[in-house]
Amino acid sequence: MITVLAVHFSVAVIAPFLFRLWGRNAFYALAAVPAVSFGWLMFQHNPIYSGPGAVTEAFDWIPSLHLEFAFRMDALAWIMSLLVLGVGALVLVYCARYFKREDQDLGGFGAQLLAFAGAMFGLVVADDLLLLFICWELTTILSYLLIGFARTRLAARRSALQALMVTTAGGLAMLVGLIMLGYTAGTYRISGILDQAPALVSGTSAGVVGAAVVLILVGAITKSALVPFHFWLPGAMAAPTPVSAYLHAAAMVKAGIYLVARLAPGFSETAYWQPVVLGLGLATMLVGGYRALRQTDIKLILAYGTVSQLGFLTMVVGLGTPDAALAGLAMLLAHGLFKATLFLVVGIIDHQSGTRDVRKLSGVFRSSRALGIVAGIGAASMAGVPLLGGFVAKESVLEAFVHHAADPHSGPWGMVVLAGLVVGSVLTFAYSARFMWGAFAAKPGVAPTPFKAITPSFLAAPAVLSVLTIAYGLWPVPVDAWIQPYAALFASTAPDAGTPAEQAGHLALWHGLTPALGLTAVTFVLGAVMYFGRNAVARVQSLVPAWVDGDRGYQLTIGALDDVAVWITGRTQRGSLYFYLAVILSVAFVLPLTAILLGGNALPRDVYLVDPNSPLQLVAGVGIVIGALAAVKANKRFLAVLMVSVTGYGIALVFALQGAPDLALTQMLVETIILVAFVLAMRSLPPELRDRTGGKYRVVRVIIGLGFGVTMVFAAIFAMGARTALPVSLQFPQLAYEGGGGLNVVNVTLVDIRAWDTFGEISVLALAATGVASLIFIRGRGDRLQTSASVAEGTVGRHHGVDPGSRDGAALAISRKFAAAARDPWIVAGRTLAPERRSIIFEVVTRLIFHSMIIFSLYLLLAGHNLPGGGFAGGLTAGLALTIRYLAGGRFELREAAPLSAGALLGTGLALAAVSGVVPLLLGGQVFQSAIIQVWLPVFGDIKFVTSTIFDIGVYIVVVGLVLDVLRSLGAEIDEHMEERSAAAAQQDEPEEDRPGQPEVEAERDLEPPLEPDTVPAETMPAETTAKGHA
Amino acid sequence: MSVNLTLLIVMGALYACGIYLILERSLTRVLLGLMLLANATNLLILATGGYAGLAPLFAKDTPAQDYNDPLPQALILTSIVISFAVTAFMLGIIYRTWVLARQDDIQDDLEDRRVAATPSFDAEDDAEVPAETSEFPLTMLGSDGRDVSNHQASGGDTGPETVQPVATVVAGGREMPAEHAAAEEKPGSLNIDPSPEGGGK
């Protein structure tokens, strides 16, 4: 069986290539797959019917989920497979003539149809609940794709989606039911569960099993289009007609019937089974039949007819008696034969005449008598006319329900069901006649429909099916033999009940003058009356309002879901960051605070206000709080930044007082560099910092802020009070000294004990640096900066447009005069700066301290293993030195001080750190393992070198790279942007504003030949002066 | 385990101020708030180290508990430098926002607002579709039974039956066929209001 499945799916995969080779004739190749499988099925007849009763196969799939490829083919599965494979092959043959040569996407369509046949076969032979569910959902998805074949048509898309939604919803309910059932039974093998069924149904788990069965029935009801989910099936008629014939008549909609039939032997006695199966089945039969009489599209007549028949089948199959079981499968087979025939005929009519409308079709029978005869056989079988399969099956059904009604156990409801059944049969007869009339009759007043001649290959498939219908009717013995083993499953074991075959009865053309035959006669008479009085029936039907419409209900449900979704989205997704943050932060403090209050834990004992070892912390703390409050209140941008820096420096003090010199050092350096970065980045922004979130929002912010702060305090107190174990870090000093070879425990922790952390951190640094660069630079990373030698003197950062008569202008003139010098004594690129930008004092100081700082940073790096310092502190110090060079001499000075690209530095640092981690691995150690090397050098004496220092050097280089990137981006590149903008603006406005600046320009030209135009519009001024003022 | 209230109260104050600031629209204030939060968190980690102690520089005679706990220190050191990198990155964002849009504010997402105002009518789901009574509507047969489909028929003998009824929907003040309306729901179509977002130039 797994081979059959595998062949179906693998041929489906290569199907598109076959279609490319052979065009629409490739359908014949595809049809060969189910046809050959059908032949294989014939060989399974003997093992099943004369051997052990079933053929089984099982392969492990996912053992931990109890999932296996378990297959079992018994009588029921064999009969279903007959339909699935046989009709599948015929429909594929039919497709080869139904589609046109130039039709698009046939490859995908053929593949889906063949895969569907495989999935359906898998569904009926699966012996594992979960495998069954998987095949079930596969058929759902393939049905979605097949219905939506004409994807450019709105109707097809919508019907496909509707069918998918309805059947998937039912499928999910079914999954829950299957899992409940499998869990309760302790096995997912269907055969095993059915063996235990009597114990499950009557045991302690009866309630759970009852609920599980109802959930599974929900799946069956949606799949088989029973009321109230019947509406999707007529909608699915947007599918190409072969798909309707196969999925919506013979195969997929039978999946629900199959499931009912599969479970009925064990579970038809559960509490809700009979009301659900009989009640909904009967309702569906009547609703479908009633609505079929109203349709004007012959395909829709068949669709509603199918709905009606599905309800009928569900009732019969679900009744749970041996004779009903026999009748049910007989009807299932007969229905598959005649309904597929009729759908294929409809396809031919549509194909040849271009319409399916009852009001336009006329005289089709005259155009094609063969087609009319084939259709007539199908319709007669549907109506239950003698000598045909439908008659044989329907006789046994009526027989079974007459028995049921006569049985004292079933009470008055038995009669009601029987009466309903007869009414349904009358409707069936009437719509069968109406179908034939609508499709083939010559109608007065309607012009004969043009009808192309039908090729025999097109008619072959329905003709074969109608021949089978006749054969079935005339000689039902083999069918009877096929079904008997299944019917025997229901047989009573009471001593006076007789053999299973006697209980089930037999299929036969002639049973004698039975009550069933009488009911059939009544059906025919009433049906004929309804047909001939069809105009009166139609008038009555048009008077009755469509009081319940499943499709409308579906639309309303989906519409309501849409509305709710839009409403909830609109309420939660406001697009306001403030709103999101407020919600998140409120939850973040309300939940822990509630937990703390409700937890009722006592406060820890060892709580002290002031640390006896460092009372000065209190002073630092007051400073920090004042700084933070001032930062909140500040309405000037740089004031706020400064106040935040105050808290930062205060925290550095706290670190120092707490006994953490490394932290204090690093914090000081970082605060300083951040301050510079802030000033550089924000110089073009307006100086005011307006509070735009006012009013009630401010109150909310205060509440959330205070609440969060208080919660954090209490959470910290309780968390620390909850600590019972000794800190792991008590062993760090010893470890650091002996294993890491260093005295500075914090540094050894960073580069050795927790080196992985640090490696991750420097990777983040490299990322952030790259992020900064990519935000500021539009192209490249600014590595193309020219050397200062090629830059003309005094050209960088000139002020433009200052009125020489004003106070600023006078100051500018003085600064220019003083800055003019014949040589460049202090720093390399100072001469490139505009004179008013230079500060001699700053240049001198820079000259004095730059090299010392670099040496000091190297000292911090190398001594860091034993004394406060290390790669971070060292790198930041070097970065600070570069910052000073930049501030004193501008971007060309920075280029001279650090000719390397920041990216190269970051890469080198990361690579060095990675190498220091990997090399020990190559030498047989572990990642980041360090070694202590002691050597004696002539001058230096004993040298103790720890290899983790190499890692620290990597850290140092990464940090320098980060600072350099920040300076290049936020400093140099923004300088350049501003100069470009100011120069562009100056050029633009030259004509009007040139004249006032004329005298000064002339004066300066004597001194400095290469001059830019000296004017600028007023609007760029504030930005530049601001920058100067604050820097 | 000991609890240092001074550190924790300062921490709480920093958290409160930081949260107040990040609930502001100005990006600069949000960044400052983040920095305060980082500082507060560093204090929290520091407080887990217990009493102030000796700097953790190893000396053979000092017992381990006399040092200030080195593990929180290592964590804080990492945190300080990462905060620096994040701050630099945020500064880059602030500058870029200013250059592009001339504003320092966090803007509301207009698209989200538009979603909230979406009507529940969706042409794909709700438009009326004409009942189709054939899969081959273009096939029209002449009286002699030959195929005279529309594209072949040049003599204009195609009957009025071939004209399919077209359902229309009214969306955005325009009447259009339902099929088009469904197509226009896709992004980039004319139904989508192309007004600029963020007001940048």
C-alpha cells in the first residue's frame, strides 16, 4: 500500500514535465497510475475475502510521537479504494479531452489531481489516527487548490477559500477528538481502538470517548457537507467539472461517510451518535433535495442533489445495524457510480454548448442521443428506477429503515426517520427528473442549443460508469459478497439472532412484495407528481422565504470575525511608541509588585541604609539623584546631556567607593567620550528641548516611572534577601591567580574566566560601530580621507556670512589675525583649519599630552592583568587621546593621528581575539585556555607573560576602532556634511549677498589666496554658531 | 545576604527618571532615559555584590570575602562599554533622523492608524459575484455547429448572450467591476493612498 502511495506522489511530482512533453495527453499517463493501482487492488481481493480478512503494513515514522505508516485494508477500505482508484482513473482520462490544448497550468492541475487520488487512497487505508488525519488534511489542501484552479476568477478563489475554512475548522475539531480517543485508548491504531471499543464505550472513560466521538463527527460533518455546513459544496462548483465529479461526488465528500462507517462498528452506541448522525443526516437530505428543485444551473442541481445524498448516506451508514451497514455501502458505491457519471455529462454539455443554464439549454438530446442515454441511466439510478444499481441499494436501505422503525427500541423516532426518508426519496426522484428535463429536453420557446459533436474518447469515462451502473443493478451478487464481511461487524451475537448474513440480508433486484417495494412505488408516484407539477412547485417555493441560508451565515460569521480583528487591531496597534511602552512598562511593574505584595515574604534581615565601609556613598548618591532629576527637568538639549553625565560621573564615584577601581576608571573614560560624542552629533539640532508629551500623559508617565522605580527597589531587596548559597565568585581570586596568572581578578575574569562573554561583547561593539558608520556615511566608511598635506591652508570650517561691521565680525577678524602664523609648530593639520577655528592653547596642550596618553593607554593594557586597567580602559584612553587630537586639529588631524581605517581596526581586533581563542584548541587545550610563559630577558629580568594578554590586546584594538568610528562618523563626516551644505548655500545666494562682504573679502584675498565665496544664507547660521558656542 | 539601601534607592530614582524620559516623544530624551536606565541597572548589579570591600587585586593573605565581589564588577564593565556602543548608535540614528526629516520626534505610525480605520468591506470577500453558468463562456457556436469563439468571430455575429453580467462595487467613490476591485486590494495599486509618511523631504 505504501508503494501505491509513493507512486502516486512521485508521478505527481514529475507530472508538470510530462505535460510539457505531451500536452494535455499527459492526463492519460497520469490515469495509468490509479488504473494500475486498481489492477493491484483486484489482486488483494483474495487475501481479504478468503484469508485473514485484512492486509496490513506498518513502518515506523516518528516513534516518539507514536506516528507510524500503518495501513490496513479490510472490506470497507477495499470498497472505498475501488471508488477512489477506479473513478480517479476515469476522471483523469476524461480530463485529457475536457481541457483544451492551449489551457494554462495543466501540469500543476494534473499533479494535484493525481496527488489527491493518492491522499484519498491513503485516507481509506490508514490504520493510524494521525496518519488518517494527515491524509484528511492533504485532501483538504488539494481540494482548495483544485477548486481554485481558475485563479483569475473571483468566484473560484472565494469558493476555494470557503471550502478550505469550513473543512479545516472541522478538521481541527476532529484532530482534538482523535487525540482524545487515541490517548484514552492508549493506542493510535484504528483497528486496536475498534477492538477495545466495547470497553471504552461502557467503561469509566465513556464521557471522554463520547465527547471525542462528537468532535470526530464534526470533522466528518464539515467534510461531507452536512447541515449546517452544507453550503460549501455548491460553492465548490466553481471548480472545473472533472474536479467536481471526483472530489465532490465520488471521493472527498465521501471521506466523512467513510469515517462514520469506520467508527460505527464500535461507537454507534455512544450517547450523541444517533441524534447527530440521524438528525443532521435527515435534515441535510431534505434541505438538499428541496434546494435542488430550485436551481437553474444543472451543475447546481447535481450539487444540491449530492448534499441531499450525503445526508442520506450518513444516516444509513451511521445507523449501526447489519442490514443498514450492507445497504449503506451498497448505496455508497451506487452513488459514486451514478453521480460521477452525471457530473461528467454536465461537463460535456458545458464544454460543447457553452452553458449549463436550464433556461438556455434546449434540444440537447436531439443533438447527442448517446450522451442523453448515458445521462438517463445515471439519473434513473439516482431516482431508484428498477434494474439499476441505485434501485438495488435503495431497496435495502428502505428495508433496513423499515426494520428500524419496527424495532421497539427505536421508539416513535424510527417512524419519523422513515417518513423523512421517503420524503427525501420523493424529492430525489423529482430533481432527477428535473435534471434530465433541464439538460436534454427540447423546450418550447427556446431556440435549440448549438451543440458540437462529441468525440468517443470524451464520452468514454461516463459511458463506462453507466455500464457499471447497469451491471450492478442486474447482478448485485459480487457487491453483496464484498460488503458482507463489513456488515458482519455489526451482527448481534445473541443465540437466536441467526448468522451474520441472515441479519444483514442480501442485495437483490427482487425481494418479493415487501413494505420497501411499496414505499418505492409511493415515492415514484409522488415524485412524478412533483415533476409534472413543477411549475406549481416552483411557485410555492418562491413564496417561501429563504429563512435560513448557510452561505449567508458563513458570510456573516466571517464578516464578524473581520470586524473583531479590525477592532482589536485598531485598539492595540495604535502606531504610538508611547502607548506600547506604557502598556509594556505598566505590566512590567504591576505584575511583580502584585506578586511581591501577595507573596507575603518577610523583608530580609540584613538591610542597612549606609554601608559602614563607605559612608561617602550617601553623598555620591545624593549627587546622582539631583543630576537625574535635573536631566528630567532640563529644557536645553546640552544641559540635559550634561546632567546625565553628572549621574554618570557620580556612579563612577560610587564604583570607586565600593571597591571597584576598574569600573570607576572605565566609567570616567566612557562618560567623557560619550559627552564629546553627544556634542558632536547634536550640534546641528536646535538647542531647545521641548516637552511635547504634556497634559494627562505627563501624570501617567510620572506614575509609571515612580511605580517602576519603587518596584525595582523592592524586587531587588527581596531577590537579594532570597539568596542562600555562597557566591561562586568567592573562588575567583584564587582561580585568577593560579589559573589565570593575574592579580587583577576583574580583568582575569574578563579575559580568561568569562572570556566567551567578552568575545561576544566585542562582537557587539564591532556591530554597533559599523551601525554608526552606516547611519552617517552614505557610501563607504570614510577611509578615503585625503592627507592634510594636500589640503589648502585655512579652508576647513570657515564661517560665512558674518557681517564684518557687527560685534561677531570684529571678533572673527581678530581671531583670524592672531591665528595667522608662518609655520605650524604644534600639530600636523592645524594649518588646515580656518583661523577662527584654531585654539593655540588647545594645540599646545594636545601636543604635550597626546603621546603621554597613548603610552599610558599601553601601560593600562599591559599592566591590566595585575593592576587596575586592561583592554577596555586602555582602549578608551587611547580613544580619548584621538578625540583630543580631533578636537584640536579637525578631521585631517584625526587622519594624521590614526591613518588606519576603523573597519580594519575592528576586524584586526576581533581576529586577534578569535585567534587567541582558537590556538589553544590546536595545541590540544580548550577554547580560550590561557598559558603562563616565564622567560628571562637580559635587561628586563624575569618576565611573566600570560597568553590571555593577546586576547586583551584584541579587545584594546576593537575599542580603539569603535572610538575612531564614532569620531569619523559623528565628528569628521558631519563636519563635511555641514561644510558642503554651507558652501552650496553660499554659492546659490552669491548674487545678492556678495556685495556687503566685499571689502573684507578683498582684504583677505591678500593673505589667503584660495578662498571660497564668503556668504551664506541666514538659516544655516544658527546651526553653526550653536555648534561653536557649545563645543 | 546583605542589602544596601543607599544603592537601591539611588537605583530606584534613576529607574524612575529613566522611565519617565523614555516615555517622551523626543528621541534625545529617550536616549538620555536609556542611559539613566543603564546606569541604574549597573547599580543594581553592583548592589548584588554586597558590602563595599577591598579592590579585587589578589593578595595572598587576604581572605576572599574581604574583596568586593569581582563577578558583578566584570559584568558591569561589560555593560558600561556596551552602553557606550549603543549610545553611539542611537546618536547616529538621531542625527540621521534629523538630516532626513528635520525632526527629533518619534512619529506615530500612520499605517497602523490606517489599519485601525479599515472598513470591514473587502472586495475579495464581500463583493457580489455574478453566478457563472459555464466554464466555457467565450465558446459560442454558429448555427452550423462550428466554433465561432469571440476571438475568431470577426463578422460581429456573436450574440448578446456572450456578454457576461459584470458585478460592480463602489469603493473610494468610484464604481468599478468587482474583479478589478479585488485586484486593486493588492499593495501598490491605486486603492492605496500614496500620501507621504513622516513628512520627509
